Amino acid sequence: QVQLVESGGGVVEGGGSLRLSCEASESDFSVNRWGWARQAPGKQRELVAAIASGGRTIYGASVTGRFTISGDNAEKMVHLQMNNLKPEDTAVYCCYVDVAEGNMIRTYWGQGTQVTVSS
């Protein structure tokens, strides 16, 4: 059972930056993909960014050019650098990891960290 713990959330003014981090509780697992998703009140959860074990990245349309995801498979950590934050970025941000377990891919989620962007 992989447990993920996020850190780095908080309150920031519009135009500011935050860096989120997510660390796994153990290191003995094979990463298929890391990612971040967010959920704002009254809205569906949406993908923010993801990075495959080979380094390929994808971003949600609303954050492209402002957010950068980076992963450290050796240290079992993933980061999300968020620049030029906007009030609409306010949400709970959760990290996840897709782990190869035999012939299956299992997804583990963190509890989330709140990001609040003031106008």
C-alpha cells in the first residue's frame, strides 16, 4: 500500500507562485505515471498535469504554460511548480501515482492540499 503526502499548499495572491510536493511513504514500487489533479467546490475533479516514467508530460489546457510537473522516480517524489496563479486555480490539489503491480496498474491518491488564490 503506497501512501502519498502532499505539501506546499497555501494562500497566495493572484500572479503569485506556489510549489507543491508529493512524497511516497515507501520506495519499493515501480512508477508508471505521476500526476496532479484538482477539485474546486461544486466542480468535477480535473487533471492538472501528469508525467510518465519516461519523462513525457501532459497538462490540462487551463494550466499549460503556467504549471510545470517534475518527478523523481528514485526518491519517489513529484512536484508541481505553479506560476502566474489565478483565482480560478483555487482548489484542493491531490497527487496520484500509477503503480505497476504484476499485470495491473493501480492508482494511489494523496489526501490533498488546499491552494487558495486571492484576487
